[in-house]
Amino acid sequence: MKDNKKSWVALDITAVEQAAEAVEYAFNILGSLGSEINHLRKNIGDEVVVTGYFNATPTEELVRIELSESLRIYGLSGESIRKIKNRKIEDTDWLAEWKKHWKPTEIGKFVIAPPWEVFDENGKIVIRIEPNMAFGTGTHETTQLCVKAIEANFKSGQTFLDVGTGTGILAIAAAKFQPEESDTPVNSILGCDTDTDSVAIAKDNAKLNGVSDRINFHIGSINDNTPRFDFVCANLTIDVILPILPLLLEKAGTTLVLSGILLEQQEKITSALHNSDIRNYRVEAMGEWISVTIEPSIK
């Protein structure tokens, strides 16, 4: 009988702890489906193992090129990387790894947790996320920055657009942050992503959190026909954000939150905002990453 069990390639990179973010950034550019930093597994001194998951093994040359560029951006040398290896990983093996290592992440009023984790919720807004091979379990700094921006700026009754929704965390956060008795129309929260698997996973997560009737997910990105939303989140990368920045500014009625941007890339995004005659924005940093919160209507 043919074995239809799903498998992936795991690329394990042993590096000094300071290089962990740079390795994750390289994985993102290489098109990883997800990544994790393992501080627990047989590490020596200050070393960590950063694992990226892929449908197919990236070529050794491409891995080294992207690692070199990421290390340059982070101001680190090639000596920060100690070892690179790849391995095949089965679906059940990967899920077992997540169950061992993924614990609840507290972000302001929110807690992002796997379905199996039992803890004292203590009045928190809990978002349950199934582990899967899509980026966005709530532990990455960019996700946390966006969730914090939602808590600080999203108002009852507002509409919400999540561009590049991934696992749907930000759209779910917006839905759960709104009171159930809010007068916000059904499906006033939209999450879009160009990846079919991500949209399917986001729908499952919305159902798990009891907000599937309040969120509409679709495959694709924003375009000229996209309606205007009060609050827009775009947790992408700088190279994806810059070409669509004018459209993002146009579609955000009250607030636009941008993330997926490295601290070193801050000047690029602020220059682009100045070129669009935008001066009213706030930059928040976490680790090597930033978010930019903009009020487009206020120049």
C-alpha cells in the first residue's frame, strides 16, 4: 500500500545565539513554510539550532547566498554559522516537536496558545492556534508587534483588513478584541493571502476560536477593487510592502500597521512614507524588528 503521509524537509542551522534572527530572516527569503529557534536541544555554550521547514530542499548555494546577505544586514560575520544540515521530517514527527516546545505566548491582553495547553486564562483574550507548516504561531516579534498595535488602536465597530494573513492570527485577534455585541457587520473582518494552504489553515483557526462567522478569508492580495477598511495590517516583508504601499495607504481609512520590517530597514520605509507625504507615524521595535503605525488621513 502506498504511504501518503505528508513529509517536509527540515533545514537545521547551528549558529551563535545572536545570529538566530538573521537565520530566520534568511529562511523567510528562501520561502520557508515555518521556522523555530531551539534553545533546548544539545546546544553548546551560546549556540542555538534554528530550523526552517520547506516543501523541497533549497540548493546549498542559494542557502549560503541568503545566509551571507542576512548576516550582512544584521552586522554579523560568516563565523556566526557553525553547521548546516537537512533532514526529512514526517508530519507526526513535526507535530510532536511542537507539542514539546511551543508554550503560550502572552502579548498584552492576548495569549496565543496551542489547543492542548491548559493554563489560567485570568481574563486574557485567548487565541488558540493549531500547529502547522505555515508561518505565524504568535511567537515571532513581527506578529507580537502587530497584536500590540491592534490592542492599542483597534476600536469597537471598526472594519479590519489583514494583508498576508498567514495562519489568521491578526484577523482572529481583531475579531476577538471586538465585543460580541458590537454593531460591526458580519464579515467586516477580511484576511487575504496569496498562499492557498495559508487561507485554508486560517479558516480552520477562525473556526477553532469561534469567530469564523465574523471573518472572511480569501486567496489573493489587495487591488484597486478592494474596499476601504478602517484598520489595515500588513505583516509582510519590506520588498513586498514597498510596491503596494500607496494602495495600503489608500485602503486604510483610520490606521495602517506595517511589520515584517527589520530595524535596519527603518529608513527605507520612513523614506517611502515621506515620499507619500506621510509624517504622522509611530515606530515600535522588538528585537531586530519594527512595526510602523500610520494614520493615513493625518498628513
